Amino acid sequence: MNDERGFSLVEMLIVVAIIGILAGIATPMLRKAKYAADAGSAVATVRTLVTAERLYQLKFDAYGTLTDLVPEATLDTTVQSGTKSGYAFAITVSSDKKSFNCTADPLVDDPVAPYYFVDETGVIRSNQGSTADATSPPI
């Protein structure tokens, strides 16, 4: 009988091949899950921005920009920079400060990534692969 202990080279190669196959399957699924989580976070942030705009409008009778909203303690300071969870947020206020729109665009260039848009109506609109606007379908 052979009393040698341990694994043979063939056994080790089989284990490495199985791990490689599992990693190849798991990586795209993890990436997809991350994009879905980022999109969910973007929708939640857009909802928070609408609430912050409404509170700001009640207090000042005008809508504000991202930098206006943060000192009022209605927004997290991480949103003030304009990026969060893989999305870039921008608020545009009309010259009379009576209307606004907010966009959330993904930072990655993905043809199926959702883009978001909301205005003072509070209806969040989405578009796959390109910038959303007031004519995009609601979510």
C-alpha cells in the first residue's frame, strides 16, 4: 500500500478549475446585484431630494439647489457633492425659483442602466440607457 498523504496535482487542478468556474458565474451576478442596489439607492435619494425641496419651499417660498438644501438639515452631506452610490445627482432651479427638476445619472456607461428624473410634481420618471426627462415613463 501507498502511505503517502496529501493531494495529487490532478486533484488540485480540478479544485482550481471548479473555483474558477464558480467565480466566472458569480462575478456577473454580483455586478448585476450591485447595479440593482445602486439604482434602488438612487430612487431613494431622489425621493429624499423631493422631500427636501418641499420642506425648503415651505420655509423660503422658493426651491433650492443641492448646496441650499444641506444647511437646512434635510439632506445628508454626502449628497451635497452630487454623487452617491454610483449615481450623479443634479438639481436645476428655474430663474424665479418656483420650479425645479432633479436628475440622477449613473456614473458607469451601461446601455441598460436606468436614469431618473423628477420635478416639483414628485413623479419619478425613468429611462433605460439615456437621460430621463419629463416625457419619460414614471416608475
